[in-house]
Amino acid sequence: MKKVYLIHGFEGSPNGGWRPYLMGELEKQDIYSFALSMPTPDKPIVSEWLSEIKHYVDRDINDDVYLVGHSLGGTAILRYLEQFNSHNIKGVIIVSAPCMRTEVNKKIWSFLETNFDWSVIKKSIQNVIVILMN
């Protein structure tokens, strides 16, 4: 079965923004989707967010899992791919995810303490769509 998990960003919520619309469109195609409620979205901790993603991915080991992340949710997906080797993740969509530290928001720095290991990320997933909006 195909399952799509949507991951909101910093200060976000599962049912905010365009997530309900996307879930409705996926439902029309008989694709299961669920928007995760990430812990402490106002004061995010990278290990807690990765644990939440891992919980759902590991639970659905026999399904084809797709991850869609907006903003910090996309950054969390990249960190997840870097740290865990989940063979059931078939694709990811990353929307406007920060990938380097800036002075703008220090509350998300724990997600960006180190540079991404892009070679590991590339090996862990074949199907990636990145949407960048300025």
C-alpha cells in the first residue's frame, strides 16, 4: 500500500497550509495520507522530530512510504535520510527547506549544526522532488 506522510515546519501544525488540500487530492486517488504532528513545533528538537518520523516509517515496513516536508519538515526529512536506512521510503518531496544556518532563526539551528552528507542522502533515496520558493 502507498502511504504519504506530511511533515509540517517550524511553528506549524498538521492541518495548516496546503496539507489538507494535498491529503484530499491523494484520497481521491485512494492513497492513504496522514499529516504528522511534530513535537514542540515552537521549540523543535531534531532528535524528537526524527524519532516521530521513524516511528511511522518503521511501523509501515511493508508499505511504500513517501515523505512530504515543508520548511523545517523538509529539513527533518533530509536528516532522517542521512541517519536511517529505511528501505520502504520510495520517494520524498521537499518544499522550501532550510539547508544552512542563517541569523534569521536560531530556534532551528539544532537541525543545521552540521553540513548535510549529500552522498549518504543520495544513496538512501532514488526519487526526490525539491521545490524552492523565495
